[in-house]
Amino acid sequence: MKNIYDIVIVGAGPAGMTAAIYAIRANMRVLLLDRLSPGGQMINTNEIENYTGAGRLSGADLAIKMFEHTQELGVAFDYKTVVDIAVGESVKTVTCEEEATAYKTRAVILATGTVPRRLNVPGEAKWAANGISWCAICDGAQYRGRDVVVIGGGNSAVEEAIYLAGICTRVSIVTLFDLTADPKACDRLRSMPNVSVYPYQDVLEFTGEERLAGVRFKSTREDATECLVTCDGVFEYIGLQACSEAFARLGILDRSGCIEVDARMRTRVPGIFGAGDITVKHLRQIVTACADGAVAANSAASYVESLR
């Protein structure tokens, strides 16, 4: 039975890495999988100041610290894209896209997180990754000294707009409602002299011929006034959608694609657990993802022990 893992964790964000740490400390044989570099959405965060005890640091730095912790404890990690999970009586098979690799395991923790939601309006597909970005930390530097538009009014939108306002000439915030982020962050953003906020606006299209030229939007108020803001780049932060396509046939998803779990992170399929942003939950933060990962690992370890 040496080729069978006790727990395979799919997704190496805060939830997955925490689950790996707790699982290996419970003497489980653990494999951590992710198709991208460890860290998940956390990598795209310019500054984190609400992770207990860490002070102020970038998401990338925190991701590195977490991953180094897993490696110090001996967690096995591999870059793989999981495409299917087959459930047997006591053993699950996790199949990956790369060379049809398959891993046998007694328990699985799903912590694949989310990806940015898109507007699906004219011009978005044309300028995606070539004028429209979903990561200011990744692409913001190329717009230094230029004009950009940030779409969205939540925590991610406001935090990234603050970062962009520090390097761009002009930042315009276009949001369907008003700013809904942390009040302290909203106050800081509104105080910046090169920032304009357009609340209660519905984005209609992205304009431009040879390059992205602007964003056209319309007021959701009675006047329904249309406006065109010219810009060199756009950053979208309108929410996230669960990365759960590979798990659809397990019957553990709600209508939005999130995994339904109980207080112990158990799904309705024995031996399958969820953790982090991919689960149905109210608050999606790094600290809550880590808590989910710890609980899921504890529950998964108990499940594995029950099979022995």
C-alpha cells in the first residue's frame, strides 16, 4: 500500500497549504497538488495587514513563507492539473491532465479556490491580457505614469486601486454600486488626488481599434447617463467564481459551483473534504481559509484512521 497516499490536497493556496501542514503533523502521507505556483489568489495581493501576527507584507511574501513551512515539514508537492476524481469504496483516484497521471489516496481535500469573474461585455475578450487585466500586482507596472480604470468597489478593487494610484497618473473607479470595501481603505482611496470614483454605473463596452482606448458605461440611476472614460489599461475586480469544474460529477456543489461542507469541512461524499474560498461561506479571507484548511486536515486524518 506504499503507492497510496493518506491525503491528497488539491490546491496550494492558504487553505491547501495549511491543510498540508496539519495533515503531515498528524502523521499522514500527504501530497499537495496545484497547476500554478503555491499561493493562489493571495499572490496577487499587493499588501496584507490583517493576517494575525504577520504585520504588513505582500501576498507573495506570505505565500513563500507558507510554502517554505510545508517543505520544512516534508510535504510532497507537484505541479499538476486535476481533471477528475473517482471515488471507490475506500480509495479515491485523482487523475491529472499531465500525462494522465493518477494518484491513489484514502482522502481528498479540495482547496482550489476561485478565479476572477468576467463582465462578458463587448471588447472584453478582444483586450483580455492585452489591456484588460485581473492582477494589478502582476501588470500594474506597465501602466506607470498612464491612465487606468478599475472596475469594482469591493476590497480587492479598492486595495488594488490604491496601489495603482501610487504609480499611475489617473485612476478611475467604475462600480455598479458604491464602494463597499473596508471603510478605512475607502477613505484612503477617496483622499488620493488622482482618483475619481463613478458609483452606480453599468459597464457597456471596452472601446478601441488597435489598442484599448476607453470604457463606456451607463448610470443605473433614472437619468441613465452614458459616459466614456479614456484609459490605457483596465483592471477588473467584480468578484470570483469557484474553480470546481473537475468536481461537478461528485454531486457536492451548490448552484454557484461552490462546495457544500459541514462545520468539519466534510462534503456529502465520505472521504472528500473542502476548504477555503471554494466552499460555501460568508467571509473569504486568508485567515478564514487557513482555519478551513486546519479543520479539513483534522477531519480527513480522522477519516483515514477510521479506515485502518
